[in-house]
Amino acid sequence: MTQHLTERDVRGIAEYARIGLTEDEVSQMTVDLNAIIDSLEPITQYDLEGVEPTFHPIGSLSNVMREDVEMPGVSQDVALENAPKQQDECFLIPSILGEGGDR
């Protein structure tokens, strides 16, 4: 098996991804990632002479989002009509910090 990544590389990747790894995990991850890279080696065997690169699998699709159209919102009365508790035209919810009670 070829050594594509070193343990130092794996530590850098883990730090970048904010993943805490022990020394044993770094060693195992180095072996695993190198095995994954080796498993991709057959891709290099394809003859790609004259094949144009593809930048998007669906071709020239540029925007799949709908137009941003302004629509009427929900009125405050409708938004509050199913609230278990309300006060001063606002939702009244149990406090999760501090001394308790509704806020």
C-alpha cells in the first residue's frame, strides 16, 4: 500500500474538521484513508483523451432555485391563535434560564 497521507496530514485534516482523535485513532485513520485512496487507483486507468471536463452533472443548469417572489405573510392574530399562552400580542413561553416562570 502506498503512503499517500502521513499521520501529520491526518492530524491536520482532523484539526481542520474539528474532530478530536487519539493517537491510536490517528494511526488507524491514516491506514484507512490511504486504503481508500488506493481503492480509487483504477480510475486512473481510463483513457480520457479528448473527453471534455464536466463542471455540473446536469449540464448547463445554472439556477435550480425558484424566483424570490414576495407573498403575503401571516397576520399576528393568526400566528397567535393556537398559542397556549400569550401576553401583549406575543408568545408567552416557559423560562429555561434564570428563576423560572413564563417570559
